[in-house]
Amino acid sequence: MKTFKRKKKRPSQNLMKIAKNFPKFPREFMSIGFLTPGQATEVRNITTNLGILPINLGAARLHRNEHTFVHYYDLQPLFDEYASLNAQYDELRLTYLNNTLVGRELDNYNRIVQYSRSSISSKINNIRIHNRKISKRGLIDGVGSIIKSLTGNLDASDGEKIYSILNHMQVNEHNLQNQLKHQYSVNHQTIKNFNETIQDIQHNELIINAMHPSIINPHDLFLEIENISQHYQSSLPFEVKYENILDFESILKIHCKIDSDRITYFLSMPIYYEREFNLFYMLPIPTKHQSDYLTIIPKSKFFLKDTSDNSIRPLSDMCTQGKWYHCPNNLQVNYRTPCEENILLNQNSSGCHFTRLEIKENHIEAISETNQYLAVFIREEKIVAHCKDSTDTILLTGTFLITRDSCDLFFKEKKLVFQETSHGKPLIISALNLQPNTPHDNPEFQIKLKKLNLKELPIDPIIPITDNLQSYDYHIPSLWTIMRPSS
């Protein structure tokens, strides 16, 4: 990268001259920069790129299956104790009502007890009413179970899994500790602690302020994860350390089944393949070929690239972001993507279909994944950089990636706003690797660009047209119009 030092508040004429002649340079990709001490901005010419910008979002792991923790609260002892306390209260109340003086002195305490009694009764009734409601209809395909998720209805696969676990628990309650091979475990310590609390209430007549079916505390969850860690080893989502407990909690999928006297919780944690991947986002961008702008529309926007054997796996949607990306197995798609495979593995366009872009105005848009701006200037345009001790103007024509260091950049007097950080890394591939026999010389379709919003471009929306006499118009609200080019 060449650097240019400027005097205070004086634009760089040499820099503008270099930028103006930029597309004439023989090198395929070049970058220029302007800086003052400690400040720099890079503008990279990618006018003749491959027509797509793969962005490495970072490390990812693919779900293999799930381990489900199961623990339950037996509520009947609590209900029995509540009934016993009610009976004692009613007996005491009848006793002091006969004594007007004592009754007046205890009136405030009576109101407090009545409030607590009403609150607890309401919570108990909510559990029982909830159980009656969900027993009226099945929520799992073909099973008819009364399982209900606290966070929404279960889908069929989750429901069948939990239904199977419940059946096994009912048939074989005494062998639950040996079920790692079936990928679920029972939190015995939580049940033991709850039972001890019930015993304390029964023997010590502890005051009950509220009843809340808490799921599991971090310490108990960590103990359960430790118990299964030797079985799953490196397939667990994170290293088994207590400081990672919040990360474990963030990826748990929680369901529950509520019966009239028991609440059973199911906490499902993803188990991963030991292989490591990088997650790529495929962003269509314009590339200059002769007098045309072309682009590649990918079949999928997201791909996993195996770091060990360099195979790729197309995904139907974005993975969940955490310390790394969590990718459910059901995001994998089973169709072939030879174009994207060649781009990511061989850095060429073999097997790719190119689409012509009709661009009539200069455009610029932010790429949040890389913390850069993509500029598509079909006519000469200027970017102004205000640094601490200087102001520079650069004239550009073509397609550019603009990266900010510390200067403030302006396009048509509007400041370009950058993020604080971004972890994505663009993979810029030279157009020298375009395959000579691909249809990029005369693409059948043309996309009229109303505004540069490449992220919203539909995935592979083009159906090949074999009859050259027919003309089709497709309308995508406010973003793109795909049309048959005029002959």
C-alpha cells in the first residue's frame, strides 16, 4: 500500500491524479491510502473481482445431536403442606375471633396472612388450570401428547424426543442414571434439594412467601455438565469451566411438561461434531467485464467450510452467534453447489451463472460483516477524508472497498459511519480466474439496480428463458427489477 503525507488542510493533487488513473494500472488489485501520523484510510480497487465477495465470518461448529437434562419437581408434598397450613390458620382464626381484644391486635397480621394465602392459592390454581387446558389438545404431530413448552409450542421433532423420554421414565424409573447413551440425564441433586426443602416445611413449619417453579441454578447445572463431560469430551459446546456457565445457559433449549402434581423440565444442550468449520457469507457484488457490470447470485448465502479437508456445506440460514457460530444440523441443504464450491475451494468461477447489472447511478453501502463500505462508482466520484491534521480528496471510478482507520470519511457531504469492531474477513478473488467458457460474455438476464442493497438480493431468483421471443418482468418491491434485456 502506498502512503501519502499531506500538509494541514491542503488536498493531495498527486493522490487525486493517481486515483483518477487507477483503473489503468496493470495490477489486478491495488490499494491506496492517505494518512497523517497515526491515521490511515485504505481504498481498495476491486473493479475486476469475481462477481461475489465471500466473507469469512469466523469459527463455527455443526450440531450432531442433543443431550437433554431432565429434572422434575413433585408438587404434591407442597400442596399437602399448604393444605395443612390452611387448616392450622383457620383453627387459629376461629380461636382469636372469640376474643375481641386479641382479634383487634392481630388484625394486621391476619391481613398479611390472607394476602400470602391468596397469592399462593393463585399460583397453585394457575398450574392446575394450565394442566387442564393443555390436556384438551395434542401439540405434537401424530402423538397427541399434552406437552407444552413454556417458550412456545414444541415442534414435531422436539415433541417426539420428549415424549419418548417421558415414556422411558415411566417404564424404567429406577435406571435413569445410566441413560447417557440415550442422551438424557436426571438432575437428582436438584430433586434431592427440593425434597429436603419440603421436609423442612413439614417439620419446621417454614413460612411460604411464594411458590415459583425455578428451573435450575447455575451451580446445579454445572454439576450436571461435569457429569456428562467425560462421555462427550470435546463434543460439548464449551470447555467445562464454571466461568463458561453463562455461555452454556445461553444455548440451552428449554421445554416443560406440567401435570397436576408435578413439573418436569427438559433442558436440551447441543452436542457438536468434533470437526471445526469456518462460516462464510456470500455477498453478490458488481464486477466489471468489458463494458458491462456482472454479478453471481449464489444458491445459498451461507456456507460452512471444513478446516481439515476443505469440503463445504451449504446452509439454508444464518447460524446463531456466540463465542463461535452454532449451526443446527437441520440448516444443511442437500443440493449441490458447484459454483460456490469452486469459488471457496479453487477461487475460480467454473460452473457459475453470471447476471448483468444495469447500474445508472453511483452507489455506496455499508458491509457490516467486514466493517467496510462497498462503493460502485460508474462515473468519477470523490471521497473526502477529514483527518486530525489534514483534509484529502480522492477521485474514484469503479468498484472499491473502503476501510476506515481513524479519519472521518464523507460521500456527498454525508459522513460514512463505521462500527467499532467487526470480525468478518473478505476473500477478494481476482477476475483473472474467470473461466473463459462461462456465460458471462452474454448473460440472458439483467437486473436493474435501483439502489445498492446487495444483501437483499433474492437467492438465485432467475429461471432460465429458452424462448428468445418471450419477455418477462419480475418485481421485487423497492429493491430490484429483473428483466429480459432488450435485443
